[in-house]
Amino acid sequence: MRYMTDEEYDEYWDELGGIREDIARDLVANQDALILDVACGWGYYTFQLARCHPAGLVVAVDIVPSAFTNMERKANDLDAPDNIAPLIADATRLPFRGGNFDHSTSFLGMRDIYMTLGSEGVESTMKGLTKATKSKGLVTLAVTPPDLAETEEERIAIEVEGEVFGAKSLPSTFYRDLYNAMDVRLLDIKPYSTGMKMTVEQTKTELRDGLEICKEVYRRDVPGFEEVWSRYGPIVEKHGYGMYSVIRVLVGEKG
């Protein structure tokens, strides 16, 4: 795992080492698939799903209206395809009655759902997501399970995201049990790596920005930067910060 340059850091979330594109391409079953993307955020993964399914449709769900404002802006910037249907909805109460989707998915959305609704919210989201999927359809989650982390830089980033920001990543065993309970056969857990980690200065910027977002957007009571750095700074200085350095995709098939 190498340290990213400052130029790579500036584009890190937008590019993410090409991981979103790789995942979307690997999960293509048919190009006219009907896909459900839950907790889609600004749509970076949504765009890749739409590109990989040019004759299909991606229904992009998020509860925050501004997500779609930003998605529209990014779509213009990135010349995104137009086979995307935005839908403002609560991920824990998805408005789909039957199993019509060929593929239901979420890219790192479970962390954000946990931040506000805990593991019960994640479970409710998975129930609705699975219900919306047709028999033999794909149910996939891009997550960062702490029990599968292989390096210190990866472990520390997952811990900070959960313990400081509240965006907790649940262990793979939680999702295995959830898949089993919902009659979804887990076919694979596949790792995707950016090959990069953040430097000390990049990490400081990331933490400061993250703490401000937590306070201003999520209204969370978070510690100050100095307190966070006194706890995690020494290990970051030794190993770097592996934020989303490795993302693992749980690939399941609904029974």
C-alpha cells in the first residue's frame, strides 16, 4: 500500500482508485437489468452501474434531497448516462411491494445508515432491499468489515470512522447471518483495493473535515481534533491511514 500524492488525495473520493467501476463491471449479469441502488449519495457508484447497464435502469434511492442536487451537478461534470431514476425515500422503509429488481445494492451506505439508526436500521434496510429483489437476483453490499481488515492502516481508519464519526462498519459475521435469515445465498466476499493510503497531513485534513461535517450536518457530539489526534496520531504516523483502501463486496443470490 503506497502513500497517495496530494493530487490523488484531492480526487480520492471522486476516483477511489477505480473501485466503483471495477465492482459495477464485475457484477454485470445482463445489460438491460433493473437495478436498485440504496443510500446512493452523490451517485458516483450509480453512474458506474448505469454505464455498465446501458439498456437497463438504475433506481437511485437516498433520503437527503441535496444528494440528488449534487448528483445532477456531478452527472453534468462527468457526462453520466441518463438511465437513472432518482427517488427520495427512507432506506429502512423502501416503497417497493414486490421483487422486481434484478440487482439490489449499496456502496458504503450501511455505514451512514448505522450512524443514525444503528444495526436495527441496517437490518431493516436489508429486509427491504432483499424484498425488492426478484428470485435468483443479486443482493450485493460494498462494505468495510473490521474483522476482514488485513493492515494496520486499514484497521485504524475503520475504527476512527466508527468510534469517532459514528459511521460504524459491522463485521462480516453480521452480514452472513443477515443474508442467511433472508434466504440470500452468499456466493463470495471479494476485496477491491485502491492500493493507496493517506499521509499524515492528508489524514489531519480528513479528520478535521470529518469532524466539522459530523457537527454541522449530522448534529453529532464529537470530540475535538486534538483529542482525536492524541489518540490516533501515533499509529497514523507509523502506518498511514487506509480510508477505503480496501472495500469488500458481499455478493449474494436471493433464493
